[in-house]
Amino acid sequence: MRRPLLPQLLLLLLVACLINGILLPPASCGAPPPPTSIHFELIRKPPGSRHRARLEHVQEMARNDRLRAAMIAARIGGRRKALEDEDCDVAGVNGTSFAMPMSSAAYTGIGQYFVRFRVGTPAQRFLLLADTGSDLTWMKCRHRACRRCRDPRGREVFLAYRSSSFAPIRCSSQLCKNTLPFSLTRCPTPASPCAYDYGYADGSTAQGIFAKEAATITLSGGQKEKLKGIVVGCTSSSAGSSLRPSDGVLGLGYSQTSFAASAAARFGGKFSYCLVDHLSPKNASDYLVFGDNKVHPPGPGRRHARLILDRRLEPFYAVQVAGVSVGGQLLNISRVVWDSGRGGGTILDSGTSLTVLAAPAYRAVMAALVRSLGGYPRVEMKPFEFCFGWKREAGGFDEAGVPRLVVHLAGARGGLVRLEPPVKSYVIDVADGVKCIGLLRSSWPGVSTIGNILQQNHLWEFDIAHKSLGFQPSSCSPK
């Protein structure tokens, strides 16, 4: 009598899978494919509501942007100067380029975006500013046991001494000496931790130590996993008005030590986000995604600009602007303004709210827009150069009467691509019945900055591996 074949076949299949699990990728035996992305909820803090709150919000936002623009100019200016010095070595370039502080830490959070971040073992939870202009992730922190570890302002504090994965970086290491931004030269013993000391434009200070840690991430399939070995800053002491309510910063800038570099290296070399409206309600949110964005998959309107990863502009991501047009007319702006090699250039910055243009570009764009809005009664509203009043009962404000602003960018695959922001991203509401042209001027020579309001209602994908910046119109509503 023949023995049934089914048990034998099942045994052979089991053996094959065991061998396959050792020699071949596990997907060959029907296991689910490895996750291709991770995501974080991206949160917009509400500005408040009604006339007074909105006006105060916008004015505070503009003040923060001016301070940040000055920091960006000083930081990039220092880096350019260092790189032009033929005698400077790698360590010298690093030390000079990071003479200014990590800028996003100096802000209240008005006009910015936040993510919930879990770090340590066991994980501790924080609300961090998501900043493409910062190359270090840091939290307010205690690395030694203490009786009163709470932050006096009620913010969360990372209790690093309770984390089994917290590993201070030694001051004697090459990572501390040559790579980490803002690191001090002080090294009492080879085993002492690598320390930093930030100084801010308003006199605020922050001190702490660098370490390697593990972050808890959510994979595309919903599973939790540890991302180990990320560089973090443990800020143990801070003083001054600029370091106001926030638990810290999530560094998304371009550098080898940023969280963006660590996460993107593992998940396809790219990250993406979609920014909800700056006046959105408290519950409005979207996602910051590393890897393939399944929340907002590529659509027919996707365009690809060249992503410039220029040492002179680190840690900022840059684009090559070919020109700006208003109402279909290309404006007369010198090409030098857009040339990073000649004192200009253009960066994208999630930590800047309003778009900041170098003086020659600002004058040309403002003149073109003001001409089209001259029929409205002018209103003085600092710090904006041009504001106007409008009444709902008199027919309201018709966006169709505003000429479209278009930024022409060098394409990742050659040619030019067009960034066409909605009118509400550059003619902004500042109070009931009052709108302003939401642009700020920066000094020349100097970089221009595409702020987060002009980035709104678009999905942005920073493909670091292929030096491509993908973008497409989007409602930023998770599907």
C-alpha cells in the first residue's frame, strides 16, 4: 500500500523554507516583503482664531522669519568663506560653517510643524520641531540621575540615564573632532563625552552632550521597530527667551549626522511631507514619510526639480531657480541672484514660514504684484510692505484678479519645471478684511528662501539618492 504523499511534501516544503530562510531572502517562502517606508504624524500648531489672534500670529511669524533669515545668512556666509580658503582643512570647514546656532531651536513654534518622536530604551515620547534647516536632533535632557528632572516650563525632558541604548560620544573620537556641528574642543579625558555649546542671536544659550541613541519608528505595515545608532543632542542646560516651549528639534537637514540621513539611508534614500495650511485647525495633520509615500502616491501632476546638495549651503536643501514670472511675464532679475556660486542661491526651509527673497528679486516681484492690487484701499500693517483692505459686502476678494506667481526651476531630467503656488500662499490673510503680500526682503548678496507657506498644498519628496526634488499639488489630506 502506497503511503500518502501529502505529509512528505509538507516536510520537504518545511525543510526548503528553513534552508531558504538562511540562504535566500525570506520573501521566497511567502513571507511579507520588507517594509519600504516609515512615517511620522506631522502636526500643525494652531495660531488661534479671530482678528487679534491672527494678526499677532502673523506678526510674530514674520519677526521669527527675520531672525531666522539673519541666522541663515551668517551660517551660509561663514561656510562659503571657509570653503573659499584654500588652506582650510575638513575640520576647519566644519568649525567655521557651524559658528551659528541650530536655528530652529530659537523659535516659539509659531508657523512651524511638529512630529511626535519616541527615543530611548524604553522609549520616551516628545514633540519635536521638524526642520529641514537643522542637522541635529536634540531634546531637553538629563543624562545623570536627578531629583528634580522636570523642565520648569512644563516641557518633556529626556531622562537619558534611564535609557539602556543611550551611549555618549567620546570627545576623543574623530566624529566629535571633525564632524559633529557645534562641538567643543574641550576634552578633559579621552572618555569624556563630546560637548556642545550653542549661542543664539538674542543671547540665549544651550549646552549639552552628543550621544548615539535608538528611535522607535512605525513601519509602513504598522509594526514598531528600533532605528539604532542615530546621533542626538542631550541639552542639559539652556537659558534665554528664544528657547521657548518645545521639547527639541528633529534634524531633517542635509548632513551625514542628521536624522534624515540615517532614516533615508535605510528607506530608499528619500523622505517626503505635505504641509497643511498655516491657519488650519488644531486637529489638522499629515505625515512625514521616509521611503515610498503610500499616503500620497505619485500623481499625474508630479514634477521633478534638480535637488542641489551644495557644501556651501549645508545643511539646507537648494534648488536652481531659472527665473520668476508674474502674470505670464518673466521678470527682469539678474541670474546672479539665483547662483549659489556667486553669493546667491535658493533654499527650501520648513522652519521659515514666509518666503524671503534677496533684495533684487524682492523688488521685482513686489512691483509686479502691487501693480495688480492697486485698486484696493491700502492699509499699513507692519512688517509687510503692501497690505490692503477688502469687504465681503462689497463683492469680496477675487483671487482670479491676482496674477499667478510662478517660480521656474531647473528640472532633474533637464529643461525647466514650474512651481505654481496658490494665490493664498503669497497674498495672505493677516486680519479680518486685511490681506498682505506675504514676502520678506533679505540682504544682497544672500540666499533666497522658499518658506513653508509657499510650500503648502503640495507634496514634497526629497530624493537625496538621486538629487531630485519631486512636488505635486495636493490637499494634504491622508487617503
